[in-house]
Amino acid sequence: MKKILVVLILVAIVLYGAYEALMYYDNNFIYGRMRETPAVRPYEQPLFNMEAGIVPVRAGEAIYRATPGVDLKSPLETTEPPVIARGKAVYLTYCAQCHGYQYDGNGTVGQSFQPLPTDLRSPAVQNKPEGELFKTVSYGEPGKRQPALQTTVTINDRWHVIAFVKSLGLR
């Protein structure tokens, strides 16, 4: 009986030692001693103030997508020469391959399409509201070959292209 009591006491001592070792580990190393580093603690420093214009509150892709095309208006002065010049540069980068350098749909890639891409000087394009053109450029046309350029071309550059396309009818 004395041997069993000694064994039970030894087991209890070992279990208690293991328990204390685990508690020591949990209390001191569970966070990888992170509490002892010179890191910033929560609420230690104030958050910086964001500059105006970083977070869109009146514009942005979601708002453009949700607004009907007839209600969209360009934020740019569409008749200003620098706006049209920027639009032409963006057009030559992203659009000329299909719509062509003469804007007639006979671009290098566009020649292989049946039917040809739209002639941008045509009354059908020139009479369309700029918001409708913006949505066509941004989100493509279902069932047609116009790709969605929303992830490729910035919002401002899309408006520049629209200003340039609209200027083709004035020539």
C-alpha cells in the first residue's frame, strides 16, 4: 500500500510540474514574445488623415455601372484641345487596332471581324449620348466584339476617349 501511495504522489508531482510548465509556456511564449517587441500597440499612435480624393464618394466604377447611360455626363471639358489630344493618345493605344487609324472599323485586327467594328464617325455613334458611349467602352456590348475596358483603361482616360470620338463628328 505504501508503494502505491508513493507512486501516486510521484505521478501527482509530475502532473503538477507538467501543468506549471505548460502554464509558464502559455503565459510567456504563446505570442512568440510579441509583447516584448517595440511594435506599435493598438491605439498607440493616431491614424493618419487621408488626403481628399483617395476614397471615391461621388464617383467610381460601381456608381458608373449603376447609373443609366443617358444620365452619365463627362466630368471633363470635352471640347478642350488637351482633353481631345489625350483621348486620341488613349484611342491609338487601345482602340485603333480594331476601329482603325481612319476610325472606320478597318483596323489591323478589325478587318478580320464580321461585321466590321463600328465606324466611329457614323451618325449612330455621334448621336449617342456620351454616357452610353462610356458604358459601351467600359463594359462592352453583349453579343458583339466590343471588349470591356473597365479594368484596362482608367475612368478618366475612358472619358478622354469619348471626348475624342465625339470630336470626330465635328470635323
